[in-house]
Amino acid sequence: MKKTDRLSKIKRMRTWGNWSMGIGILLMYSGYAFFAGYLDFIPFFGTWLKGSYAFMTLLLVIGFLLTMGSTVMFMISGMVSMSAPQVECPSCKKVTKMLGKKDACMFCGQPLLLEDEQPQQNQT
């Protein structure tokens, strides 16, 4: 498994979006499951939260907000990815996109630096 400090910035944004989408959906399902009594085998909380409109509403709203936030995060990462410069990785020789001056390859995790263009001197 790769270290997270060697992931590219675009890949890191997509990973955060993916995790928040999954957690949001899981929260919404668990809110309904507690309300409907599917989780009443859990000691104390299962029977206490069965039929609780407030707890179900709270989990549904939090899950909905996480899901919408991840949708916005995917949209932003897509827009940023469209305008990112493409460079060739010296390690794996694949074309990858870079955000900022320092980033990592999307495929192999090789740290990359984007060099500024040197001004050409006027030859007369």
C-alpha cells in the first residue's frame, strides 16, 4: 500500500470525496435501520433509538450533507484536472497531471517538480 504523502493531489481529492460519499450513505442507512428497529439487538442503543424521529432525521441530514459535499468535491477535482498541466513521469514514463509546482505521479507516486520556463535571451 502506498503512503498517503506520495499520492498526487488530484487523487487525494478524489479519495476524500469517495470516503465522504460512502460514510454519508452509511449514515443515512443506519439512521433508517435504527428507526425501523433492524438494529434493536444492540444493547441499550437499539431499543432506545427505535422509532426515534429526531435521531433518524439527524443522521439523514448529516449523511445527505456529506454526500452533497462529496459531489461538490468530485466536481471541483474534475474542473481542476481539466486545467492541470500534463507532464511525463521520469520513473514510469506515463503522462500525469500536476497541481502546483510540487506533486506526485498518479501512477507510481514519484515526487515531481514543475520547473518554470527560463526566459530566452535575445541573441543578436
